[in-house]
Amino acid sequence: MASGRQRFSIISDGLPSQLPDIDPDETREWLESLDTVIKTEGRTRARYLMLRLLERAREQQVGVPGLRSTDYINTIPPEREPWFPGDEYVERRIRAYIRWNAAIMVSRANRPELSVGGHIATYASAASLYEVGFNHFFRGKDHGESGDQVFIQGHAAPGIYARAFLEGRLPQESLDGFRQEISHPGGGLSSYPHPRLMPDFWEFPTVSMGLTAINSIYQARFNRYLYNRKIKDTSRSHVWAFLGDGEMAEPESLGAIGVAAREELDNLTFVINCNLQQLDGPVRGNGKIIQELESYFRGAGWNVIKVIWGRDWDPLLAQDVDGVLVNKMNTTPDGQFQTYSVETGEYIRENFFGGDPRLRKIVEHMSGDDIRKLSRGGHDYRKVYAAFKAAREHVGQPTVILTHTIKGWTLGPDFEARNATHQMKKLTKAELKEFRDRLYLEIPDSALEADLPPYYHPGEDSDEIQYMRERRMALGGYLPKRHNRSKALKLPGDPVYAELKKGSGKQNVATTMAFVRLLKDLIKNEDIGARFVPIAPDEYRTFGMDSLFPSAKIYSPHGQTYEAVDRKLLLSYKESEQGQMLHEGISEAGAVGSAIAAGTSYATHGEHMIPIYIFYSMFGFQRTGDSIWAMGDQMSRGFLLGATAGRTTLTGEGLQHNDGHSPLLASTNPACVYYDPAWAFELTYIIQDAMRRMYGSSEEHPQGEDVFYYLTLYNEPYQQPAEPANLDVDGLLKGLYRYAEAPEVRGEAPGAQILASGVGIRWALEAQRMLAEEWGVAADVWSATSWNELRREAVNCDEWNLLHPEAEQRVPHVTTALDGQPGPVVAVSDFMRAVPDQIARWVPGDYSSLGTDGFGFSDTRAAARRFFHVDAASITLAVLTRLARNGEVKPETLQQAIERYQLGEGAEVVVGADRTPPETTTDTMSTG
């Protein structure tokens, strides 16, 4: 800020600057009283009275604006703290044992021959937070309920493993397998909370920064959704999300907090561990992150509880009649508080208390050691318990607890609050001894001189172990624990799929619309219809799903308190407390959060729910790929639908909307099963098989498979053919089948194979006709329903063959299907060439591809397809080119084709009603 300039707010903060004064005399009396207090008793006393008036106004429900932030002190004063119901001594010992074992586990894993990494300092700062929760609040699943959903901070995983060791859930051998999941005998432990890697232990993947916050919000919201729809009683479930203050800089961390406040999710508590440090240094060295976060959450409508100072500060604050201590707390930046964490008591006396004689007097009776030990609130279990209890009992708002801690607390001066503490993974022998002494553990020096420091266990019959187990049993069992109690669904039979298999006759139907028609029929099914959860980010009308508004309705916890502007229309916008559709507004990240919560309900709540997340395909994997990766980790099931797929199909929208690559992004997710259907009848077989795999039961997967489906659908309408006779359903589901055999061609015609997916099959069929009628070439057309699944199966075959050289070698389906077929193979889709090129190495013979490489743009479909050279004419030229190189057609044929189809000219040659290529009209291509 420039020298001499003062900040000022352009917002009145709710002050009555333009309201008429109906009683000027009374107003003057109030103002004069305030002036008198300021003049006679000072500004501090006046501020106190103003705050008490605001507090009373809120109690009386007077609509005054809330403060954006409060003083840098605990929200709950000592006189309002509840009685602590636990055994303080025993709980202190339990925390010491867990702290030790967590640090030892990481330290042992970083001996020279391993050095697998890990984190010590995060759990050290948060141990009291977790232990208060485990001993007094977190509800388990053992009594048949859903229990609480606890999102553990990823870097705190060692502490959770250490607790499970004391509980008897993990043997010592498992601790020694930390971060050695494959190499350790009997299997080891994952680095972070990964449900897919430890499916009986972890519930929620949390180490991808920012996703915990948004996913926990949508989990709490989905709990209410289940309750309001009378599917599952989740009234006793509470969602706890443990977060770091540095993590809150991620956009996803704060991006959805308004949703939680708007929907009054008082079943949700954020616990933000404010140790003031991110990975490399202070979070806000020159500022105050707790105050900043308080402003965000208060402004969004959350209940905010600050736990900043331990109980040893209470008597000091009680002496602060002038407010000088509170002012010092308010004005000291976080970077300086970190320095106080590592300095001597005399340094703190001089630098924190020494600037004012009133401050010096407050601590004059304290030794330097006493001052150095003044604690942070996040390490005081009484303060933490009071905050957790207040959060659990608060009604009408979500709660955030902002706890002040020290990163690496109890680990010793080499670790505590150091900027490098996040990267420190191993304790020296001297550090081990100091750590042991601070925890008062009965471990002899000789044990610490060994190559590997020992774990500590007080014995199965000790008071501490018995206490831990008794508390968990009283609260419903151990956590974290993933328990799949769901039962396979009774799936609808063939009749519900039969309509689409008939084709659309003369009606033009896009595959997106075909899917919506099928969804409407599935929702009507009496066995599973209520379990479908349609999800869209403000695009239901775009995808033709407004037809579901009157029947399924849009979920809203408040129902619909207004008259809809379109209420007189047949497809009026309709909200309901029992609504089935989740309308997420313009938030793809929120939509994925809902899809994850719904798709994992089978494990979280023992109830299968079937998310149907439909979106612009460009904004799926590209925008929220990290969340979709977490979706795979959490073993979510359901459907993702890229309903405006392709780089040339979404006419007029342009570069940002034209998807030419989402199949490649989908291929990177091992849990994702991807298909690119061309016809409605293909879609029915894919959906039916997906339902069987995810929600049915088989010998190999008695509780269903932990996969989810991504389908690319198109907004281009055309006539849907009926299911062909003798359809190769097995090939369709594997990813490739012959859709149209080559037409009869006179003489000894050269052959070719055209592979196409999605809308590309219509271009391929037209190219088949052109090749036969105009060039005497007999080309088969194959529908490549899934390039990704073809490659996945081929890779699996290669891996098996590598390890079984003496056994009969496995042959991929794509190789078997195309083996012996005449002529070259040309592949085409509405995606970049790298999509069909996934299968290149397994295609026998001559293989080439066409695709839409590059950025999309705004134009007609025909112009775009000519520009990218994926239209029928370009496919025809590509086939002729391969034949010419193989000597099966004359070389001059190529120039003839270029001139005939004007392929050397611009895309304007295919623009206009009288010049639109046949494959871009709405007529169905011949099926041979």
C-alpha cells in the first residue's frame, strides 16, 4: 500500500446509511451514551459493550449482520466449557503411545535400504483432535447403522495406523510394511487413505488436496437426500472432515461451502488443523490464516468455533482488563507465532509480552520455562472436546472448528514448527531419546541404540488398551472401517431395453436422447427405479431431461417455496424435498462429489444407489479428472455420460466445448469402463451389461464389480436402425464387431476394413457405398464400441503371455476379429487419432487412422468434418491410399479421388443445403 493511503471499505457492512430515522432523539441518546463510554472508559470498554449488544441482538433474532471475524481467542470461554467425561490420564497415555508408534513406523520405513518416505509432523500436530473424536464422538457401524463418515487428513495416516495397532486391528508386521504394499511379506500399508488399496479399512481417499472439503460437503448432503427420500435413516450420521490450513487454498476447499450453509447441513463439521504451516513454510506468514478462514466461513453462513489457546492461557486472559493481551494476539502475524514456537521463554517474554508494561505484569509470576510451555488450543483435549460437543449439538448450520496447533508437536526442537518439518521423515538416536522423554515412555536407552527403534505396546490387559476398546464399542465399533453390507439388486429384464432395439423408424434420435428414453423407463421400474440418482450441472434441459421434472422432481431440502415462472407449462421446473434429481448448478466438481457419494452408498450406507451424471463431455474428465480419479479410488459405481461428445458434433459451440480427447483421459483411470456407441441398440446392451456387472452378483464378484462406466453420447439426431439379425453381442461388449459386410462388387474387387465408433460409423457407411459404387472396392464396416476396452484386454493378454511362455498364448479380441480379413484397416472416430491408435499394435496387417486432432471451432458439422478430414470422402481417400501403396489400385486413382471430392479445396465446398454430404443428413446409412 502506498505511504499515507488508508484502506476503507466500499461496503457499508449493513450500516443504516440510507434508512430514515423515525426517532432522532432516541438515536441521539444512544450515540451520546456511546460517546460517553469512549470518553470515560476507553475504546476497549466501548468495543466490549458493542459486541455484547450484537450478541444479544442475535439471541433476540434481530437481523443484524454478523461479524466477519472475532478476536484471536477461543470462541467458547472457560465458564461455558462442558465437563470432560473421559479419563484424562488414560487418554493422555493413549495419545503418547500413538504419537510414538506413528513416528517410529515412518522412521523405520526410512532406513537406508528402504527410504519409502512418509510424514510425521502432520499427525503430531493433530493427535489430540483425532483422539477426542475417536474416544467421544465418531460413531461406528457395528449396530447396523451407517455411523459417522470421517474424512481423515491424508498426511495423518500414520497416526491412524498406529491407533489400529493398539486396538489389535493391525499387527506389528503390518506397521513394518508401511508403504511396501507388494514387497512386504503378507502385504503392507498404503501411504495414504486409499480404499481401493485397503478395501476393508479406508472409506474415503483424502490426500489429493482440496477434494476432502468438497466431497465431504456432498456426502453430508447425500445423507440428507437419502433421509428425505426415505431410503435410509441417516439422522444419526455425522460427517467429519479433517483438513489442513494450507489445504484451504485449493479452490475446491472453499468452493462449495455456500452449498453446505444454504442447505443447512448441520450434520457436517470441518476440523481445520491450523498449524500455520504448509509444505514449505508459513501459510500466512504476514497474516493470520485462522482469522482469514473465519471470515470466509462466517460470510458463507457457517457456525465458526475457534480453538486457539490452551487452558494455561485462561488465567492470563482473565487478568486482561484493558484488552492489551487480546490486542497483542490480534496483531501478531502467524510467522511470528511460529518463531515463538521454537524460541526460549525469555525471548517470548521480551518480544511478545515485553512491549507493554501491562503485558509484562500479566506474566511476571511465570518462569521462562512456564512461558515457553504456554500451549495452543488444538493440543488441549478439554478445549477440543468443548468444540466438538458444541459442533455436534449445533442446529441449522454446518460448523467449522479452527484449531491452533504446532506442526511436529512433541517431536522435539529439531521438528517442531520448522519450515522443513513436512519433509523430515527419520529421527536420530538423540531425537528418539528426547521424544521418548517428552512422552514419558518406559523405553530403555539400550532399545533406542538398536538399528530399528521399537514400537511401544502397554500390554493387552493395560488400562489404556481396555479403555480404547471400551470407548469404541460404546460408540459402535472401530473406525475407519469399510463394510459392504449391500445386497445385489433385482435387475430389470430384457423388456425394458426392447423398445430401443427396435430402432426409431423415420424419427431422428440422437444417442443422448436414446439414453434419456431408456433412463425414463428404468426410473419407472418398481424394483430399482427409486435408486437412480440423475445428476447434472445446470444442463438438464440441454440433454432433454426436463421431461423428468414433473415426475422425478429436483431435490431441495426446503421443497419449493415459490411459484415457478413456468408453472403453467407441462415440463415446469419442480423442486421437492423428496426429489430424485440432483441439480448442482454450474459446478462440475460438485456434480462429481454427488456422484461419488451416491456411487459409494452401497458401502457407506449399505444401500445401492445408481448415479447418472450427465454432462458436456469436454467438461468431464478434463475439468474434474482429479475427482474422477478419487471416484475410482473410493470404488464408486455408476454412470458418467459425456452427452455432447465429439469434436465436430456440437455445432457452433467452438474450441472450449468441442471434445476430441476425453476417451484418452478416461483410459488413464483403471476403474473406468468406456464405450462410444453409435446406435441406440448398442447402448441398450452396454447399459444392461453395466447394470449386471456393477449391481448384480456373479461367482467372481458376488457383491458386484468396483467399476464405473463412461459413455460418450452425441447430440446429433439421425434415424436409429433396428438391431441387426444375428448381432454379435459378445463382440459388441468386447469393443468391436462387424456391423455391415461389404456390398457385392463386380470382378475381383480389392478389400478393406473400416473401423468406426460413435457418429463416425455413419461416415464409414457412406464411405463403404462410395468405395463400392465409384471405385470398385469391397469394404466391411466394423463398429468399434470401445477402443479403450479393446486395448485393455490386449494389454492383459500381453502380460499373461509374458509370464506364461510355455502355455498357449492368449490372442486379443481385436486381433482375432480382424485376422485374415482382406485389405488394409482404416480407423475413424470423432476423436483425435490417438484414440483409435490405442489398438494399432494388435491389428494384423496394414493399419492407419483418421481423427480430429487439433482445437475445435465453430462451424457446421459438415465443414468441421471436412476440415479434419474424417468425412466419408476423406475415409474413401484414406482407404484408396492404403490400397495404392499395396499395389491394389493404380496410383493415379488418388488424385482422381481428390479432384472428384474436392478434397484439395477448403471446407466451404461442403457448406450449404445443396452440398451437405449424405453422412451428415438425418437419414440412416445403408447397413449392407
